[in-house]
Amino acid sequence: MESAPPTFASPKLPPQADPSTPVEPLKIFEPEVYAQATLYVPSDQLETYRSAPYWKDFSRITTLDHYYTSLEGVIADSEVTYDVYTLSGMLVLRGVPDMDIRAGLPSGIYIIRGSDGTARKEYIR
């Protein structure tokens, strides 16, 4: 069985379901989510979420303090460059920074592959 991704609730008070919703009983999450996901909430609201309708049904509720870490800043080791390909796989640009990808390309859909391992499709107008 796959584990559910973390679920975050950052409002100071637990969100309330609209009581006028015609579905009875009101189904907020699938039972698997309540059983498998961890709900991360503001540390000063842990007990509020543990007693709030729907939110209290999560089997694991913990504070955001257990999830986030602090970063002072991020310094990239190197600038990411991109190779640009046509949909047929022909290389049209090599090693360009992101801001230069669109320069001089005719309209069309391109595959953009980054030196950091990322890839995306982009439509150039």
C-alpha cells in the first residue's frame, strides 16, 4: 500500500466545511488519507486540530516544526543551462540560460532539458 503524501493545514483555526453542502455525511477526505497521511499544523494550534471536526480523524497530526527546517540562504553551485529540442528531437539550442530560450525561435512547441536534469515542454509564440 502506498503511503499518502504529507497534508498541510496552515490556517490558525481549522477550516470548517460548509454546513449547507448537500452531501450527507460530508466527506472531506478519503478514508485512506485519514489513515495514511500525516497532517502538519501550526504548533500553537495542535490541540485545536486534534479536536476539530474532520481534522481530528487524521491518525497522525503533528506540528510544522517537525517538517520545516530553516535556511539562511541558497547559493547555486552553477547556473543551470538548457538544451532546446524540436518535437522531432532535433537540437536547436545548446547550453543557454533560461532567459535566452525564447530568443530567435520560431513559434512552436519545444522540449527544454536542463543541465540539472529537469525537462519540460514549452510553447513559443
